[in-house]
Amino acid sequence: MQEFLEFFSFADANIRYVTLGSVLLASSSAVVGCFTLLRKRALVGDAVAHAVLPGVCLAFILSGTKNPFILLIGAFVTGWLSLVTIDFITSRSRIKEDTAIGLVLSVFFGIGILLLTSIQHSGNAAQSGLDKFLFGKAASLIGEDLITFSVVAVLLLLVVILFYKELTLLCFDEAYARTIGYPVRALELLLTTLTVFAVVVGIQAVGVVLMAAMLITPAAAARFWTENLKVMLLLAALIGAFSGIAGAYVSYTAPAMPTGPWIVLIVSMIAIFSFALAPGRGWVARLLRQRRNRTQILEENLLKLLYQLGELKQDFYTSRSLSELLERRSIPKGEAISGLQKLKRQGYVKRDHQSWTLTTEGKKRGRRVVRLHRLWELYLTQYLHLAADHVHEDAETIEHIITPELEKRLLEELNYPDLDPHSARIP
Amino acid sequence: MNAFWIILTGSLVATCCSLLGCYLILRRMAMVGDAISHAVLPGIVIAFLLTGSRDSVPMLIGAGLLGVLTTFLIEFFHRYARVQADAAIGVTFTWLFAIGIILISVFAGQVDLDQDCVLYGEIAYVPLDLWITESGLSMGPRTVWTLSITTLLIILFIVLGYKELFLTTFDPAFAAAIGISTSLWYYLLMTAVSLTTVASFESVGAILVVAFLVAPPATAYLLTDNFKVMLVLSVLLGILASVGGYYLAVWLDGSIAGAIATVTGMEFLLAILFSPSRGLLIRRKQLQPV
């Protein structure tokens, strides 16, 4: 608790730098990541992150200093070049995009490693610390880094706000953007530049491999909670910021812990939680929805069966045994029994001994399903001119879906018919 | 002699990776290979912690399992949680890699692995780790033996499963129709990729594995339309890169793995410009009026 308070009072300058730096970095790259994710180019960030290394080394070789500004320019140039190369390879040869990304990533990084080790072996004492680009150094951020981070973060956010409409259109409907005369090529370059910026700055904190996560993961998580781009951007930034703080806190309480990997671990856990449990789009929500649909279909089929049997015997309220039901339609026995029991709890059927009877409520619901089935069959034969023996399957599906409004329109359209195509009465 | 062992190691890695890479790039799964090569890290660390040694067999098993788990996770996120395919790959491998690095930091005292080695390996140390039998006979570097066995297994896998792999790659619908399980061969292929990654990992690191998985097959793909030729060609290109890379590294006094990756990139550059059938510069010449 003591540590917790100490950390969140931000009294220590070092804590302030590390936390603020992580938050700025994580949230600004999350915002840019949303756009690359929506353009289905999430892994491009990974390629840029790897491609930064040769630029840093070249800048060092050419300038002979470790001036962060010069190194960043080098990083920016090769990062940008890698994206242009990927585009060039995919558009001018039959190599697919994923191969092009993998190729550029490994070759650029290989060149970077070759240069880096060559510099290290050259005995130049000034080189120490270049390898921080490989694995990041979030825990040792200093005031100077923080200024760079803030400038870049503010710049990124500003550009995103200024070009919000254009970037949105680029992500969702490129063809339309081109039609109404937007400079699509220039906008693509802008997004590319933003990505490279985010990567070049972020890489110093979390390192080459994990930088991809800072772009992709918060955006992928946010996508599961909303359908609104503005909300998604905000959520992604918040998720990024939260993981930034949490990562900094972990490495504060346990100094041996690397900040970058912890930020990534936390943001990944949030993402996996979202994939599984987000309402609506999440995995569990979809499973539940599927189950609900299956139960509804089973229940309605059972009521329909009971109703059809009643129709056949001209008597709706005598009880039917299970085998009588299953004779007309094969439903797995266990499923049928559990469905009937559920219907009993809801008051649609009564049970005496081994047989089941419709209640008035149950008859009403069963009749509705049968009516919808026959109405739809009639509609298909009359309006789409399908043969009468081809319409049953389709009606089996749609009878569970038609809403009361649609039912009313169907009745009107078909002029309140009496008989379906098989000459059965429409109840 | 050292040069010989290093080039041999590189060539063995090149052979397994390029063969498997041909299937990966044709299935548009190059980035899955990249993901596996990073995501095996926690498996290696855990195997190391459990057995306390850098013995190859437990490591192969641990990392092999992690590799298959990675493919499962990517599939799961993509198919059941409907995460966009590229995002599913990105989230999965960065997550597992982060866990691996955290494990290394937690058990820093007990794990004799370092982060740089994970990324770019130390092929130059291969000749130092000799396998010496009890009678004192030197059998050559240990890694070469592990890699030779892996390479044999991979070649055997491709020869025996050639028809199935070919069909599931080019026409999955037809393969399924004649009773070949596409998902079984998919997971077998992924297991092979994981095994290769782990076997090569200690000597060459993740980055050269990715380079060999993608670059020689992509280069061969630009040079031929025949799949068998593509397999052979990519192996030759890989071996050539190992030889060239070694001498480039000696010349620049840098990482051998990095140099080999650089050479694979140069091969690709030459192919895309001068491929007899589809080179960019060659085609332009043909288009000019005679």
C-alpha cells in the first residue's frame, strides 16, 4: 500500500518521467494503430519497427555521434523506406503482402544487426547504448526523452484531429474518397508517416519486437467494445495509457522487471479479455446468442409439432407421448425432453405421466409458427414462382425469424389467404 | 574448419526453413512463420527452467508445443472471436514474446539465455560447443547434429506428405473433397515450422529463421512456375546466402546471422529486377518496339 501511494503521488522525478513517457507513447501509438488496423495493415507496424534499426546504425556511422535527433532522422528514413518497399513489391510483382512484410522485416533487420555488431566490434567507445533500440529502455527514461515524446505525441494527435475526416474515409471507403477528389495517395503517405513517427519514438521505450503490440493490441481491443470510430480512438488511447501506468508501476515495485514487456503483457490481457467477454462482439456473447437461438428454434419446433398433431387429430388438448412427437420429426431424444421441460416451466405445455399437452398459450404460439411457415411457403410460390415442393426447407428457417410487423405485411400482400401451396389451411 | 562448420550450420537451417517457407508463402501465411519464431521464446525458457539445462530434446518439445499453441491461439482469435487475421497474429506473438522476456528477467539468475541471442543468435559459437564421446572422440559441433536430424525429418515429412501438402496448399476444397484433412496437414506443417525454429534458434536466432522462411522461397517464386523447381531453387538460394553471408560477415566483422539475412535480401532484389520471366527491368526491355 505504501508503495502504491508513493508511486501515485508521483513525487519522485524518475517515476514521473517513466510513467508520463509510457502513457504518452502508449496512447499516441494506440491512436495511430486504430487507423492501420482498420486499413487491415496491422502488421506493417512490425515491419517498420524492425526496419528502424539499420537507419539508427547508418546515422551513427555517418555522423559519428549519438545525438538522439540525428539517430531519429536515420530511423525515420529507413522506417519510411521499408513501407515504400513493401508497397513497391506488392504492386510490382506477384509477391503477396504478407510475404513482402516478412521479407522487408527480416532483411532490414538483418542489415541493422550486421551494422550494429560491426560498429560494436569496431571498438568505437561512443557506440555503447545503441542496442537500447533493440529492447527499449522504458525504465531509464529521462527528462530529455520526455520532451521528445510529448512533442511527437501532441503532433500525432493534432494531425489525427486535423485530418480526422480524410483518414476515416481512407480507412472505410477508399474508392469513394478517390471519387470525390481526395488526394488518396497523399493521405496514404500521411498515414504511413504517422505510423513511422509513432514507431520511431516508441521503439526507444519498448524495443523492436514489442513495438508492434503498442500499435495493434489497444486498437484490436477497443474495436470489440464499440462501432463508433471516435469512441474507438478514445478507448484505444485509454487502454494504452492504462497499460503504460500499470507497466511503470510493476517495474517500480519490482525493479528487476522490464517495463516494456509488462506494458505489452497488460495490454494483451486487456485485449484477450475483450475478445472473450466484450458484449456484442465478444466470443462468449456470441456463444450465448447462438445458444439462445438454438433453444428458441427447438421450442418453437416442439410447439409446432404438438399443434400439427392436434390439427391432424382434430383435437388440440389431448396429451401426446414423446414417441408420437418424435415419429413426425426426428429430434434427439434428450434435446426434446429438455426442450419440453423448459416449455413446461414457461407454461406452454402441461405434463401428465409420460405425455405432454398444449396449454392455450402453447397452442397460440404453436399456431403462429405454423401460420408463418405456411404463409412463407405461399409467398415463395406466388411471388418468386418456386415449385411447391421446393419451399418447405426455406420456410423451416424463416418461421423462427419473421417479426409480427413482417407477418402483417405478408398477410396484406397475400390478401389474407386460406390455404397454403400444399392445400393445408393457414390457421 | 570453423568456417566449414558455420557455413554447414547455416546451410542446414536454410534447407529446412526454405522448404517449409515455400508452403507458407503460397498459403499466405508468411507472418504466421514470423509469429511462431518469436512466440517459442516462453517455451524455451520454461523447458530450460524445468530441466535446468540447455539440452536440446526438452527444449525442442517445450518450444514445439508453444509453436503449435501459437497457431491454435491465432486460429482461435480469428475464427471464434472474429479478430481480424493480421491483428490476431500481432496480438498473439507479441504477447507470448513479452511473457518470454518477463520470464527471463524473473529467473535471470537461473536462465543462461540472453535477449540478444534470442533475436540474432550466435552462429559464430557453433564450432566451440563440440560433442565429445566418452572415449574422447570429437564428433563435431552439437548443433550440427541436432540440425542434421531436424533437416532429415523435414525432408522426410515433405517427401512422404508431398501430395497432401501440395493439395492442401493449392486447392484445399479439392483436398477436402478427396478426404485429406486440411486442418491435420495445417497443424503438421505448423509443428514442423515450430521444430525448425527451435532447432535453429540457438545458433541463428529468430530473425534469420524468418529471413530463411520468407526470402529464398519468395525469390524462387519469382524465378519459376514449377513447384518442385521452386522447392529445390529456394534451398540452393538459402545455401548460397549462407556461404555469401559468412564471408560478408567476416569482411565487415559483424553478426553472421545478420549478414546472411542481408544476402537473402540481395538475392531477392536481383530476382525482382532481373528474373528472366518476370524481372522488372527485363520485362521493360521486351516491351520496347523491335
